[in-house]
Amino acid sequence: MATSDPTVKESPAVAETGVGTDTILQTRDLRKQFGGLTATDDVDFGIEEGELRCLIGPNGAGKSTFLKLLTGRLEPTAGTIYYDGEEITDLASHERVSRGISIKFQVPSIYPDLSVRENLRIPLQRVEQPSEFDRRTAEILDRFHLAETADETASNLSHGQQQRLEIAMAMTLEPKLMLLDEPVAGLSVEETREIAELLRTINDEDDVAFIVIEHDIDFVETIADRVTVLHQGAIFTEGTIDEVRDDPDVKRIYLGEEQ
């Protein structure tokens, strides 16, 4: 926690993301190399509490590598990750989850042979007393429009329903920050609209910050507060969706529009 004693120097983690700051996550000089390939190149990236940030860029830009560095699935070659007043660079994935970072990758990580209700009870066991399971499960089923499929085997759900179920499972842990990798890949137009509404509702009502990797620029336009563009492993530009869409260099490298 931040100290009020001016003679005591704050740690970099507290100075970057602690009490008195709006920033919940900040990376400094974050780099990942695979042999001679630099996949993430000295990235300084910050996101504020309650912000919904989209991360875009052409294939090979380093987006997935960056997300895996944030989740702890990859160890950085160099650099630092600060989160909520603490340095988490060397923390394992499950330790980051316990500190309020929820993760959802592109392919749903649900338990296909269990029912929707049983899937929700697994993360609930980490945060609720058994006496609260039924009440909390009912609340979550209702909120995420899964009540009608509560006793359905998860493998029988549509792709869109599976995506919604995994987001619901992540939200049972009451995260401060959620990381999503292409949450609408393979979804219909209607399912994409539903996921967009769901993310905006969670962001508004629960004050959860989001980092969303996404290729669908129309979806990004619907949900993003700000957009970060990665190119060749580095941050190319950041801004509102309008600023990014109107940038001629972004059009060239990402949208494929030659000037």
C-alpha cells in the first residue's frame, strides 16, 4: 500500500499502479524473444481501472505473445509487469488469477462433459461458501442468459453460448481485470452483438477493466474506450477508435489500405 511518510520511497509497483493512481496494470520494457525473433519489443503498456481497451494489429504483431506474458503463460525475456500495486512479473498464472486477473482465451476452456450449472460451481468453490452456491449460481445463470440451459451438457451449447458461459465462469471470481483473446471469433452477427452488450454491461456495472484482443474492427468500434495497435512486437499507436481508424499508417499496416 502507498505510504504517507515522504521519507519512505514507494516501490515502482506502488508508484505505477498503487493507491493514488488510476492505472491498474502497467508494463515497462516488456520483451519476449524466441531465439533471434523478437515477438514483443520493449512494450510500455498501461490500462486504467474500469477501462475497456482493445488490442489490435496484423497477424504476427505480437498480440497473443503479449497476452500470454500478462497471464503468466510465458516468461518475459526482459521487462516488468505491475498490477494493482504489486510486481507480478514472476507470478504463476493461478497466482495472478487469485489477485483479480481473469483470463479467457479464444477457444472456450469449459468442462464439456459437465452441465452449465456444474461448470459455474467449479470457480464458485474458490470464492463462496457452500451454503451460497445455489443462490449465486442462480444469479449468474440469470445474468448471463444461461438459465434455460442450466442442466444442459456444456458440449451441446452453441459456440456463442459457450463463450458466454466461460465469461460467466470468469466473472464468478469477481475480477478487477479481464483478458479476452478474440471473444467473437466464429460467432454470428447476432452472437457478436450479444457479446458486445455483455462486455459493456460488465464494464459499466462491475467496473471491470478489459484488455480485448480482436480482429473484428466493427466489434472493436462497438466496445472500446481506447485502442492500442501493435506492429512488429511494439506499440505502433494508441487512441480512440476514430483516431486509429483515420490514421493512414494504421490503414496501411493493419487495414490493408494502400495510400
